[in-house]
Amino acid sequence: MPVLKSAKKAQRQSIYKKSLNERTKKVMRDTIRFFRSNPTLENLKKAQSVVDRAAKKHVIHKNRAARLKKGFAKLASQPAPKKAAKKK
């Protein structure tokens, strides 16, 4: 446990920032999952926006954000796979 007043404050700030970062990551994960299950242009914009916001807040690295967005664009540009007909 911290003894100094400044150490106590630093601990409080750290806990608060951690909760904000976890919330940002959760929103990002959920949005990415939704986009990958339903890759439309509207969902692409939302996913890119959320990833950019996380990178801006330094929750993820900017290069990781770029990699994710590249994969999103690749996924969105591919045509939707056709379901195979069942053989009798």
C-alpha cells in the first residue's frame, strides 16, 4: 500500500485510467466482432472509427490500428461467400 500522499493519488489515477482503457478495449472488441460477422460499409466505418479512437487515446499502438484497418478494408472488399447447396 502506498504511504505518501502523492503515491495514493497516483494509485487512484491509475485505477481510473485502467477502467477507461478497459472500457475502450471492450467497445473495440465488440465492434470488431460485429464487423467481422457482418462486413458492410457502414460497419466498416464504425469499426475504423473505434480503432482510430483507441489509437488516439494510446490504448493500442498506431501501427496495430493501421494493421486492423487494413484487414477490415480487405474483408469489406471481398464478396460475401455463397453458401454451398446441400447434396442429396
